[in-house]
Amino acid sequence: MRARDKVKTAAEVAGICRLLRGERTVRVVFTNGCFDLLHLGHLRYLEEARALGDLLVVGVNSDSSVREIKGALRPIQGEDERSELLAGLHCVDYTIIFDTPDPLTLIELIQPDVLVKGADWPEDQIVGAEVVKKTGGRVARIALTPRRSTTSIVERVIERYGGGARGRSRGVAED
């Protein structure tokens, strides 16, 4: 399956989850985030999330919600690009772009068995935790990979190439 075929609407994924649960026992795992510049920390986090179940669904913040969370200069990559790149990872089964302030509506619709967030989130602040636990599911918090973040990548690029022509003089091709 091509990565772009794994980018679905919330209704499509909810239907797939219902169908699979009707056919056999399937543990659905859900997580969400901005995933602006894909990096090793993202990959390791998503691999660990996928290991907690049989199907990993990733909610991807829309461009407008990323701006609300991260500021006017973000996202660096658009929502379609971010979503398709995530869908291309071996551990991700489906991605959904959502344009709400938080993923509660998605969580209520998909009804995951496991809700995953980074360990930097206290469980009592994880949106949807109560919804998942009320239906017999659980919340998992995964340790983040140290020194791996979109912010650190942006800072490194600015540090190395921030001088405009300086980057091009080192033989760096422009997009």
C-alpha cells in the first residue's frame, strides 16, 4: 500500500476499526502530534506505540492547530506532507489530519484500546485518557528520545546555514 493511501478521514478509520474488531480481536493504538520535521525521536516513539497493539492510528495536527500550539512560524511542512510521511513509516497503519484544538473527537470516534502520549505529559493532562479508561482501555506514556526534537533540528540548521548565502557557498543545493 502506498503511504498516501494510508491517510484517511476520521470516519474512514473508525469504520476500519469497527470492521476489524468485528472480524477478530484487534487492539487499536492511538497517538497524536504535530510531527513537523520527522526525526529519530518520532520514529522510536511511534515504534514503541505500535508495539502496544495491532493497529497504530496517528492523529496529525492541521497546519492551523500547529500554529496555535507552536507559533506563527510553524509548521515548516504542511499537513498533507507531514501526514503522508508518517503514513510511510512501517509502524504506522493510518494517519488522520485533525483541525480541532485537541484530538478528543477523534478518540471518541475511534475508541482506541490504548492511548499513547510522551512521558512528558502527566496522565491527568492527557486529552481523552478518561474516555479510553471508561471503555476498558489504557493510557501509556512513552519516554522521549533525549536531544531529538524539531526545535533542535531547526536550531542546528539556523546555526549552520542561517547566514543566507553562507549555506550556498558550501555547495548546498537550493530546493
